[in-house]
Amino acid sequence: MYVDDLNIIGHIQDINEARNHLTKEFEMKDLGQTKFCLGLQLEHLPTGVFVHQAAYIYPENIGKIQCEQIISIKDTYGCTVT
């Protein structure tokens, strides 16, 4: 069986436990934290994960972009979406 990518999400202890079980059953390589997934950029910060698409902004358009308002939403899991 070949799996291209597998993202394991959860508390660090749970991730380590899942990784240990998977490495016993399958040949695998740990590529570390996900940086890109489904066209989204993921930045791992001490306060949570910041999801954005900055890679799609071309340098010639920076400065033309205006933000009127930024809204932050805190969900039940403590993640902040901006």
C-alpha cells in the first residue's frame, strides 16, 4: 500500500502514540509539521495554527490590497481563526 501524505492532528502525546503504532506496521517517513495542505499554507504558532494563502498573492499586487476589517473567531477547541 502506498499513501502519499497523512496528516495526524491532535495532542502531541496522541500524535506520538499514533506515529509509534504506524511505524511498527508500515514503512514510513515523518516529514514533520504540515506546511501546505489542499492549497492552504499552515504556520504553526505557539497560540495555534495560522491558515492563509499568502503564496497566491503576487508581489505586484501587495500594496493594492486593502483590508477594511479583520474578524477573529474563537471556536470551542481554542483555535483562533483570523
